[in-house]
Amino acid sequence: MRARHALVASVLLLLTLAGTLFPARVPDASPPIPQISVNVNVVSVPVTVTDARGEFAGKLSRENFRLLVDGGEQPIEYFASEEEPAQVLILLETGPAVYLLRGEHITAAATLMAGLGADDRVAVASYGQTPQLLLDFTTDKRQAAASLQTANYGLGMANLNFYASMASVLDWMASAPSQGGGKRAIVVLTTGLDSSGPGPWQHLVERMRQSNVLVLPVALGGELRETGPRGKGKRGESGAAPGEELSFAESTRALETIAEETGGHAFFPRNARDFENAYRRIGALLRHQYSLGFTAPVADGRYHTIRVELAGVRGRDYRINSRRGFLAPAQ
């Protein structure tokens, strides 16, 4: 185990200091995910409700939710219940560190597939320099799990464009034909490391605020990730500015921010058992997710806050998890 960790740490150090020494990733035959510009007028708000014990609250209806935009109540125009199927994209990083650690999370992915509903549709994509679609949406969970084994791994950290790839995938998900309700999610298996600089991060934040997709990051790197305080401020308030250094501390802050912006949750497993628990939790979360929808009340191109409250539900101390705002379309 020590030898394995030392090997991975050495690879990360070499790639951080001299990523250009390695050859670029050889393109595969998979079709790239198209670049799409999306102007969102309808805002979807993924919502999960849990009690003090972490148990999901089921059987809630539209009347049990109250939606506030900038503090004022906003009518809920559509509602997707927990029983409605979800569309889930699994996005896998194909950098060198992930290649060395791939056995743990790919093997445990069977737990994620087993936790999804029979009608949930799954697609699989990978990313290095750009995202590549490995499998389009299907209800065949075995096929989805098998497609994770087909990813081609690159060696150059200089081609690890996490932020830009996430922005492209969010746009692709927004354009994908909807099957059933408005429940859409991305499970991204990633170190969170990005070598493209601060610009793509700002673009990703903008796309997340315009997107109707829940993002659930699963951090890769296990015990190699820094174990010190991760910081509770917004990304960039402490430590290095976005994109200025390749560190697990910086990537941790990025993954937490991505989850918060979209109403998701970030997972930081350290071993195979943690991966199974994280995937099991994700499966349960997607099965018990609600989706509230409304039309953006203004088209001013500005950021507006969202707050979801429960109505007519008593007896327990419930916690509501949802996206915290949206970027309205420009006039």
C-alpha cells in the first residue's frame, strides 16, 4: 500500500511540475459531446428532504413546498415527484492519477447502478482535454457499468480540462431529450484537478447557475488528498486563486462549490468501502429527489437567490437541500 501511494504521489508531483513532458492524450473514436449554447427561461430546482437521522422524506406533493425567489414567493409551475425517473450522466476523469486508482471506483460503480431505479436512464462520458461520450442514455445498467471500462486514459496533465469539460456536459444535458420528469443529474468521478487556468472556472460557475442539472462530485485520490481544513468560504476566498495551482486542497474547494451551486452533495471516499457507501447514498438520493420548476420572472442577466421551504409538514426536524440561486437570461 505504501509503495502504491508513493507511486501515485510521484506521478502527481511530476505532472504538476512538468505536465508538458508527457505526450498529449491520443484521441479515441468516441464522438465528442457537442458545444451548445443554452438560454434558460424555465428554472428547475432539484430538492431533497431529510430528517435529523438522514432519512429521506417521501410521498411529498407540490403543496408541501414553498418556493422563494429573492425572498418573494414564486408559483411552482411544474413538479416532478420522487417516483419519476431520472436521467443520470456519469462523467469519468481519464487523467494519469485516475488510471492508477481506477480499480476502486470502477469496481464499486456496480453499487451505484444497483441503487438506481429500473426506469432511470444512464449515460457515460469521459474527459481529459475534452469530454467524450462513451454511451448514450440507456436503462441497461450493466451496459453502463461495462462502458466505464472502455475509457482511454491519457498521460498529459496539461490536457486535464475539468472546468471546461463540465461546462460542455452541462449544456449537453440541457439539450438531451427529457424522458419522464425534470430530474437530471451528473455524477462526476474526478480528482477535481484542472490545468486550464482561472478563466474556465468563471465560465463553469455561470453555466451552473443557468443549468437545471444536479451535480454530485465523487472525489478521486483517496488518502492522497490533503486532510487539512478545507476552508468554508467561497472558492477563491482563501488559498490559491482558481486554476493557479494543481493541489487537492484547491480541488476540494472546487468540488464543494460545484455541489452547492447545483443543490448536490460532494463525496470524498478514501477506500473501496467508502466508494460503495457514496454510490449507495447517491442512488438513494436520486430515487428520493423532487424537482420544482418555474419560469424566470425577469430577464435581466443577473443572479437571483432561491430558497425552498416546507409547508404542511410537521413532526420532524427536516433539512432541505437545493440549489441556492440561478442566473436569469439576458433580455
